[in-house]
Amino acid sequence: MKKLSARRRHPLAALVVLIFALAATGGLYAAFAPAGEAKAEQSSSQSLAIEEGKRLYDVGCSSCHGTGGQGTSDGPSLVGVGSAAVDFQVGTGRMPAQQPGAQVPKKKRIYSEHETDQLAAYVASLGSGPIKPTKSQYDPSGADIANGGQLFRTNCAQCHNFTGEGGALTHGKYAPGLSDVDPKHVYEAMQTGPQNMPSFPDKVLPQQEKRDIAAYLKTVNSKESENPGGYKLGGLGPVIEGLFAWIFGLGVLILVAIWVAARTAKAKKS
């Protein structure tokens, strides 16, 4: 039998094979390299945030909370409080505190949002804790305001008043008013339980219910909310309204009685 002669390859065949090989290699690189690079960049960015946060912490926080966040006689431990607690305390200006006391008041914030994120990254690296929420978690748009009101009256009104006006507690402590508080900070307060407030983790109060409460407060206790009754009088309800009517109403009646008596006496003399 005649042997079949070997087929002659086209001169460009090798070039075509090389192009396909390079294309396949590029496809594999595109599929795997960016994810790895993105992960590496994210890790590098996180490490940088922690490093910068530690510098800020050493200057502004370590004198009270200790060089490693372990706490001192002047400040509690920050190990395990999480980034949400830092964002709340620093974002509302409560920290750094002006002086120790029964209650740390809200004041003008010292650190920028970027610096607050760096501080939060460092403290979060000391131990796992509640994470700073995303906007979708606390955004009041589309939340159930009626359900939020019911939840607030059940869980929060005992201290904050049923419209969030605040109230007195024991030994110089108080539940602060919630007028125009950022919904993010409302959500974080429920997550972390700052100062005298109990915490409401997701197992106790799910994310959606926290969002409903934030939406309720934004509706009833913000500058945009309407009060059809006129003056809120602290939002304390019929007790304060009755006291107002008693004091001012009785005062007006006394003044009228004095005026009538004076006029009567003058008329008798004349």
C-alpha cells in the first residue's frame, strides 16, 4: 500500500496557533487576575486605614482607653465594640469626651468622616463587633412608619418619650432627645447600645424593624414634621398640657379677679 503523504501545513498556521494561545492566556488572566488584584488592593487599603486610624487613636483616644484599647479607669475597653460604635460616638461628637461624667453629651464633631472611618477600622481590628451599617440598612425611604411607631412606643418610649423628646434617668443620666438625629446614628445606637441604652442586635430587633423605627423618628421628630396642635410642649401629652392650662389659665383668672375687685372698690369710693 502506498503511504499517505503528510499534509503540508500552511505557513500561517503556526502564527494562528500562537495568536489563539495568547488570546486564551489573556482570557484566563482577565478572568482571574483582576479579582486577585482587587482583593489585594482592598486588603492594602484596609491595612492603610487601620494604620492611619491607629495614629489618630494614639493622639486622641489612648489617654482614656489605653494604648491598645484595653481601657483604663478613665474609659472603657474598646475591644469588640466594633466599627458601628466608633462611627456613632465619634460621628455625633460624643467622643472624644470633654470630661468624664454620668452622661457624655452630643456636640460638634471633631474628626472628619474619613478620619472617623479610619478610627473605626482600627478599633474594629482589635476585636469583632457590630459593623457600621450600609445606607440600604438605615435608609428610611419606603420603610413602614406605622410599624416603626409601634416598635418605638414598645421598646424606646419609656426613656425617650413617645415622640423621642428625651427624658430624665437616675443619678444625673438622661435619655437624649432624638430631634433631627441622622437615621444612621439611630440605627447604630440600636446596634451598639451606647452609654445607658440597651443594645438591640438583629436577633432581638431585625434590620428592617430598626429601619422602620428610624423612619418613624424622621417623620415625627424632624424639622420637616408638622404639629397640627401647635406647640409640642415637650411632647409629653395631656399631663403637660393640663399643667400648662392650670398654671396659665388660673393665673389669668386671678388677674381678672384682681382687676374686677379693684374696679369695684374704685366705683364704691366714687
